[in-house]
Amino acid sequence: MRTKRLHRQRGFTLLEVLVALAVLGIALLVIIQLFSANMRSLSASEEYSAAVVRAEGIMREVLDDEDLAEKSWSFSTDDGYQVDVEIQKQEEDRIAALPVQLLDISLTVRWKRGTRERSFVLTTLKTVARKV
């Protein structure tokens, strides 16, 4: 009778504990990797948002220029962005009879994050009075 009682009070075996720890370790590893990937995505999103805000400000300055003409230029900002602005005439043959001309404004913003270079382009059109 005593041997039956000992047999019923048996606990977990060492193998069962090791398997449970392995499963727990794998689950924790997956969760940590997902969290890490999410943090990298948030960081990249923050960088793009900051660059877009900077680019929109520069685009507003370009559009506010009264003497907007066909030209291009580049410059670097204090916070590490490389900005290229290009203004070209568009549809010149189709609007030659009109008193306005159509300008295509393209603004490219580039920056480095680690060893990778990131960039995006903002474009818009603006009509300006034709210069005689």
C-alpha cells in the first residue's frame, strides 16, 4: 500500500521541466524579436516624419518666392539633411498662348541612418505669370 501512495505523489520529471523551459525560452525570444522590430520601425517612422516636416517647410519657402524661375540648387541643413531643389517649365508648347507658365517643382531630401541612405521626393506644380 505504501508503494502505491509514493507512486501517486510523483512530481515533474527533469525532462518535463527542461521541455517547459525550452518552450518558454522560445516564446520569450519571439516576443523580444517582435518588440525589437517594432522599435526599429518606430524609429524609422520618426525619422521620415521629421524629414517630411523639414521638406514641407522648405517647399513652402520655395513656393512663396515671387521670382520663381527655372533653376536648380542643393544645400545641406544643420540637422544632416541634403536637399536638392529643381524647378522646370512644364507643358510649354500647350500653354504658350496663356499669360502664365507652369512650373514643376521637385524637392528631394536625403539623409543617412547608419550606413543606409534614405530619401524621398516632394513634387508640385505652380503657375506663375509669364515674364515678357
